[in-house]
Amino acid sequence: MAPKILVVEDEPAIHELISLNLEMAGYRVIGADSAEQASTLIQNELPDLALLDWMLPGASGVDLARKLRNETRTKELPIIMLTARGEEEDKLRGLETGADDYITKPFSVRELEARIKAVLRRRAPEMTADPIEYHGLRLDPGTHRVTGHSKGLQMGPTEFRLLHFFLTHLERVYTRTQLLDFVWGDHVFIEERTVDVHIRRLRSALEPSGHDKLVQTVRGSGYRFAKD
Ligand code: CA
């Protein structure tokens, strides 16, 4: 699924320009024109990346970035700040806002896309289209194919996303709630048992090449994709 980007910008012309271009580049876009509206949106659906304008009516983009970093649900959310040249830019450089990057207005669409890709690659590698190979298991997000020791492995879209997430987050243990947040995008309407169902399906999809053993259950905690 294409990454979902939240654009928070109060100037309609800039907002529209950014949204249109991101949509054309294949991203899904949700928009807000204030920090308050953005907070409400985020409660309903967690984006994969947030573009925050510094100067907003009410709470600033910097305030919003700090708030997002302080909340469990959004503390890992990749953030890029949009800022005006000059004083804002200088201040931002010296501030602990928790933003992953910032971009100075005016900027080209190409520059913005490059920054978004770079931040996603660093913070959410499962959102990029780079093929991943690990111990004979190969996943290609571009073609949606998975092979195990060069043999094709069949799996559904959810198992594919789950495997993509695991392959970009080796060894770490994730709870069912975390997996729902990261892989399903929003945990609000889905039961935790759903995760177990898809883990089981993923294991049987990986069985033909023996890679199913890499999907490990950590008792009382959740799941982990093991290194060997
Ligand atoms: Ca503004």
C-alpha cells in the first residue's frame, strides 16, 4: 500500500500544490490546516509521515511535532518540518523539535519528494519500494513477489506487508498492538487475534523454503523475526 502522508499547512495554495504533487507521485494524502485539526485526524488514522508547516494559526508546527514525539502512538512517526528561509530556519536548526528533517520554502517538488523518500527509508524502510534479501528469502515491493531460495512463495497482501515489516525490523519483539499499528496502520477496529491468524498464514506461506522458522512467538510478548 502507498505511504499515507499528512500535510499540515494553512496556506491553501501551498497546501494544494503539495497534496496534488504527492498524489501524483503515488502517495495517499490527508490534510489539515491547523495543529488542532491534525491532532484530531491522527486520532482517527495514523499517517506514515507528517509534513508540518512551522507557522500555523494557533499551536505551531513545532509545538505539534513536540506533542507527537511525546505520545506513545505517534512517537515513531516520521516528521518533516516546512519552514521559511531566515530566522525560522536558523531557529529550527538549534531546536530540539524531534523532527527528522526540515525543508525551506520555497522548495521544488522534486526536493520534497527526495526528502520524503530519504526519511521513510531511514525511519520506515517497510514503506519504500527497495527489494530486500535475507538468508535466501527475497521480497520485492515493486513486483509484490516473494521468493525463498529462488522459488516463488504465495501469500496474501496482509502477509506480504507483515513480512515486509519483519524483514525491515529484524530481531525486535513486537506486541500484537504494535504490529496492528505498524502493519495495519490503525488498530482501532481490528481485534488482536487477527494478528495471530495472519502470523499463522505467513508461516505456512514460508514453509516451502523453510523460512517459517524465522517467525518466532515470544511468549507473553508477541512476535519477532529472528536472525537465524
Ligand atoms: Ca503557514
